[in-house]
Amino acid sequence: MMQSFLRVASARPDAAARNDTVRTWVKQVRDLAYDVEDCLLDFALYSATVSSSTWSWLPAPLAERRRIAARIRDLKASVEELNQRNLRYHVIVDHCPPMRGVEVDVGQQQLLPDQDVLSAAEVAFQEWDIIGRSSEKAELKDKILGGDGGKLGVVSVWGMGGMGKSSLVSIVRNDPVLLDAFDCGAWVTVPHPLDNADDFRRCLRKQLQLGAAAHDEPADAIRVREHLKDKRYVIVVDDLLSQEEWTHVWQVLNFHNGKGSRVIVTTRRQDVARHCARNVGEGYGLVYELKPLGDNESMSLLCKKVYNTSNFNLPVEMEEQASRILKRCRGLPLAISTIGGLLANRPKTSIEWMKMHEHLGAELESDLRNITNVIVSSYDGLPYHLKSIFIYLSIFPENQEIRCTRLLRRWMAEGYIAKNRDMPVEEVGERFYNELINRSMIQPSKKKIIPGVRVSHCMIHSMVRQIILSKAVEENQLFLVEKQCNEVPHSKIRHLVVSRWKGREEKLEHINLSYIRSLTIFGECPVSLISPKMRLLRVLDLEDTINMRNEDLRHIGELPHLSYLSLRGTKISKLPSSLQKLRYLETLDIEDTKVTKLPHGIFKLEKLRYLLAGVNFSKDLLQKLVQPEMNNKNTNLLGNMAPFLCCNRMDYCNISNMDQLSVRAPKGIEKLRNLHMFGAFNVGQGNGVGGRLGKLTNLQRLGVTVTGLTEEEGRELCQSIEKLGRLQRLEVRSYSLEFLAKMDESSTPKHLASLKLLGNLFILPKWITSLNDLATVKMLGTKLQQGQVDILGNLRSLAALCLWERSYRGESLCFSAGKFPKLKFLDIDWLDNIETMEIKDGAMPELERLWLNNCKALCDSGEGLSGVPYLPNLNELLVKKCGEKEKLMEILQWQVSEHRRRPKFLIGKSILPTSSKPSTSASAVQ
């Protein structure tokens, strides 16, 4: 009944907005519902413990039973008291009509749309274009290119949140004219809070790809300046919040090399923009205000969001409703995009649009001078089942890229999503995730998007986050500890977030930890914060936490309700044996840690769904391992792995220390029948685990490292993989992958969507040709030849192909006509031997992004990379770190400028002007 009441109250936010008593009442009911839920979980844990034990009559179980009984009595009394309070103050008015235009979805928490919404990737690429900003693009470009000779110039772009400042600067920065005018560049999103210049310098060094940090900050500063002193650079400082932050930034950028370099600042505040332009030392500064969209541009943006085209002609009656909405939005792109996302998921009728106008109510009847009310109204318009998972995003810091899998698993652990009919809980979560993207409540991270593949990372707009953060704090759901904790709330806290903690430990001791459901730490972990007092804790997220020690986990076995534990990216090297007590644990993520083995008894965690370990599969994995001077992080992750890879003159990769890439698979792993993801674990060295993996029939993702494999063990591993009918993602790392040929083509899992291979392969197994659902292939050290690449080209669903270091051993690479019909993303990296790459007419007709990195043997002529004009859907061409290739760059730049889609052309050095046409000899080869 409480949940039903909260659904109705959520669908009628106008009542709470007008009445403080109602708002307080709803808050109290929600808080009590949480307490009841916690008590039920406690009782469920007690029942499960007693049913599996013959010692229930002992004092300890009896005491626990009494404690729960007393808790239930207290809760019943609280419910009665709350009911009496309602009667006393007449909070609920009988027969109150529902608000017009809003559906009360009582009992429909997990109701899914009948029709599939647009894919998240499609929405992401639609929003890359900015509507109606052609004049602003030209003006900003002129300001950046103009100025006083060789002086350092600062251009401050300001406008309110949601105006599109960063998007505009990004497009102008990638303009061919600007790419030609500057030697190098970097984009630094300011971390908040920015307390010193060193934090900004570290971000800049990372964007400039200068490698590991120096041992001391002065040496690091010299290193950055030495890199930039002879270059004309353009550096974007995105999302600056205060004049104090500019002081720290300017300490890093305040040097003049006489090259006419530029610093572009984006900020929401006019005073900050002017301050940056004035305080530039010997340089000069300009201020540019980004103003709202005009009426026509606003209508075009709305149509693009709703109808997927900016040229849609609305019927007269709908145009009238659209004009009423747009008039109040006052040209604010984020407001228009947010409302457009709502309208896109509703019937395209004038009545529905009128209902939307009425739903926005008083906010749209008044002159809307900022987006806050629009975002609040958009939040109020979300279905009940989306509100809780959306407000949950307030946990993550501003400008944080949020991994989709991390988010979905946390939602599951919190109980926000559940199985719907016959639909798995993971699929339900992805539906909700995509629905939030389609409604423009969250934005896909453009850096992490692979066309044709699921959006793997998302972000939340800073202004939207501020609004939902205030809601989460108001409802006592969240307490955020940033830098210092000056005031500790006396109310119950459900979610505790510690971000950039620099205060004293005794301050945290005053926080009541007994009701906390999730603890998330960003930055340094306060000593002894993980306490047995958190007995209701469900989520412990310590990903990338600094200074984590093994002893910090000593109380982990005393958190009986823990369902999600992430230590990814920490320095943890050993897990406590008490981990086996966590009977509700569903996710254990120790990827990219120093852990090499799991504690005994791990097989007792029967609810475990996601068990992730080892070193992440990435394009630079082999390169990191052979670098003589690895940075501290890589050393922590990989240990003594410098001799991992060496290749002799016979072009044969010799891989050693392979077992360092993964965690040794524990005995009894076959008992975890609920596992959905398992990797990357070592199943070789005669431990017999490979032959028992076939019992894990629910596996959807499997990652294995194979060392010391006998012929019989290789056959057993292949037979196990054949039994995994639900397998969708397979990753295999081995000195030799030739044993994979033993898999039976008729028995291979038919629904594989992702395949990652590391090791000598030479010839593709025959069963690969039968994988009609295969969408992603990533290769490292496989030593394929042209004929094998042609075989991959016949895969009808392949959308992303990554040929990374030593995956191909020919000097020329050709993509023939009719091959790769669905390929959208091609990434070629560290193929040292390739001299020519040819794309035939009719090859890769749907390719959108083509990346070439570190291919230094490419010919400096049209033969180096030919056939770009044959790619009709190309949006982005990237050629970096391929050496001095002036002729090739000139030809490619001309081909890109003549291409009908004018794709982005990203390179690692300056290029020839777009107006120039290559010489006859240079342009003889397309």
C-alpha cells in the first residue's frame, strides 16, 4: 500500500509542490517504506540461515529472532502513528482528481513499451549535429584565428547551462581550417573542485599523451612546457566555474612562445569569462556570448528530436502547439531537446502535445528564463519506474563518464529493476537505460561510442545533476561528503558518497551508518570507513579508489546484505576469506587489481552473477607490457610483465608470463550455476577447470587465459564452450590459439556477438563463418593474412572490427568489393608492416568511422590509404602517429573536402589547406 501511495504521489507532483504538509507526509511514508523493506530483507536472511542450520535453538539465532520481532513491532507502531498524523492534519483529500495529461501507472512499475525505442547509438549520432549555429560557428572561428600576431590568445565562451557551449567549441575545433592552423591541441574538462594547478596539469599531460608523470611536480611542469614550446597549440578548458579555478589553470598555461597559440574557455558565468579574458598577462583576450536559438532554429531542433529530421513539416494544429511550447523555452537547446525527448515517446498528435503543455503547467505559462523548471517538469513526467533509477545518477560526480554495466549492476543490487515476465533482468535494465537516453535525460558519451554497438558509457548534464542531487538530498536518500564534512545530518542516510575527501576521520564517525544501502568512494578512501555498522549495505563501490589497503576489507564478511562489490582499479592484492559469507553477493569486480587468486569457499556464493578479474583487454595491452619504463599504474596492475611479448624475425609472437594477465580459476567454480559473466581466469596449468566450465549454462560472457594446455585439456575446453548455448561474448588469451579449431562448427554457440582473441592464430577456425550474430571482433597478436581478413568480411552482422598490434602480418591490406556489408567502425592500430591499405569500390558501404594509428610504414602517396571516396557513409577519418606523410595527408584532405558528407578528418599534425588540390601525380591514385 505504501508503494502504491508513493506511485500516485509521484504522478501528482503538483500537490506536493503546493503544500508543504503533503511533501512532508510523502517523505515520511517513503522513509518508513525503506525501513519496512530493510526489515523484510533482515527476516529473509534470518529465515535462509535458520533453514540451512540445525542449531536454530542456540542463543545467537534466538536473539536474532527477538531483534527482528521487536523491529517489526516498532514498525507497526510507526505505521499507526503515521496514519493518525494523516487524520489529524487532513493531509490526504478524498476524491482528489488526477492531474491532466499524466498517467498514473499504479502497479505498472516494470511496464515496458510495446514498441522498441530508437537505439541509443542512433540517438547519440543524431545529437552530434548542432541546429542553427552556422553564424556562431563562423564568428567563433574568426575570433580564434584572429588576434594580435604571435601572442597567446584566450577566447572565453560563456552562456547558461544547456546552451551548447561545449558542443559548439568541439565542432569549431575540428573544423579543417583550424586543424590546419594549429600543430597540436588538447581538450581538458576541468575537474571539480579544482584546488591546485597540479590537478589541471595532470589532466593536460594525459590529454597531450605525454605518458607517466614525473617524480616531482616541477619536473612535470617543465615536461609540459618543453612539449609545447615549439608548437602552435589550441587548448580547450571546458566548464570553468570560478575565477579561482582560472588562477590555477593560468599557472599551467601562462607562457608565451610567440607562435600565436590559443586557449578556449567555456563557462556558465559572464564574470568568469571576462576575468579570463582580462588576466592573460602579455597575451590578449576576447569574450564571446552564446545566445539562444532563433524561432526557426528552435523548431528545427524540436523536429529533429521528435521526428529524426530537421526538415519535417508539421501540420498546422501541431505547429501551433509546438510554438506555444517553444515560446516558453526561449531558444534554450537543452530545454528543447529535453521536451523533444518526451514528445518522441508519445503519439504524434496535437492532443498529446496539448497534454504536454498542460503537464508543464505553471512553468510554461510563465516566462521561462532558465531551464530548471523544464528539467523538473521532465523529471516529474517520467514513469515511476524510471524516477528512482534516474535520481540514483546523482551519486556520480559532475563530468563523470558512467559505464553502462556498472550502472545496471548497481540498479539490480539496489532492487530498482527486476525480471519482467520472461525478460531477463539485464535486458529490462538496458531498456530503462535506453529509454533515459531517448528522453534526453542522460547523454551518451561520444568518446565511447562504437557505431552499431551498444552505448557503453553515458554522462549526465551538470545542470540536470544539480537538480536531481537536490532532490536526492531533500528526500534523505543521499549524503555527499566533498573535501570536508562540516555538518553531519541527523536524519537517516540511504546512500553515502565520499568524493575527494581531505578532512579529519573523526568527522565521519558521527555519521549514522546503520541505514546506509550504498557506499561509493571517489578519490582517496578514508581509513576504516568500511564498518560492520553498515549491516544493511547492498552496494560497496570502490572503483579506482586511491590508497586502498587489504586490511580495509577486514569487515567485508560482516555485511550480510552486500550484493555489489567493486574493487576495480585499486591496489588490493588479496581478498579476505570472510568473503564466502556474502550469500547475497551478485557482482564481484576485481578487474585491473593485483589479486591473483580468489579465497577458498568462493563457490559458496550461489547468487553470484558477475565475476570479473584479470587485466582488461585493450589495444595497447601488448605495448604496455614491453615498455621498459612502465608507469606506476601499469606496474601495479601487471607486476613483472615487461618480458610478456617478444617477436623474432620470423614474425612469430612469443608470449610468456601469460598467467599474469588473469586470476587462477578456483576449484569448485562449476557450482556457481547462476554465473552470467566469468573472466578473465586462467583455466590452464592442469587445473582441469576448462573441462568443467560447460556446467555453467547461464554464462553470457566468458574470458579465459590458457597456459600450459595439453591437447586433451584443449579439447575439453572446446567441448565446454560448445555447451554454453547462451554465450554472447567470448575472450581467449593464449600463446597459441590453434586449439580453437577443434570446436565443432555445428555445436558452436550461435549467438556470439563479441569475439576477442589474443595470441598466435594464423588461420581462423571454420566455425567463425557460422556466427551470423557476431557484431564485434578484436584481435591482438593473431598474425592473420589477407585471406583470413576476407573471411571476416563475409560476416553479415559484423559492425566493429579492431585489428590491433601484430594481428595482421602482410605488407598490404585490401578490403574487396562486397566485403564487410554492415561494418560501421574499423580500428587499425600498431600494424607496423602495412605499407598500403586499399578500399575497393563497394567495400564497407556502411562504414562511419575509420581509424589508423601507429602505422608508420604507410607509403607517403595515394597508395598509402586509397579508396576513401568509396565510403559513402563516412563520418570520421582519423590518421595519427603514422609518421611524416605530407603527400598522403594532402590527398586525404582533398578527398575528405570533396566527400559528400564532409567527414571529420583528425590527424596528429597540421595539414594542407582544404582549398588546395593535390598535384596530378599525387592524386593519380584515389
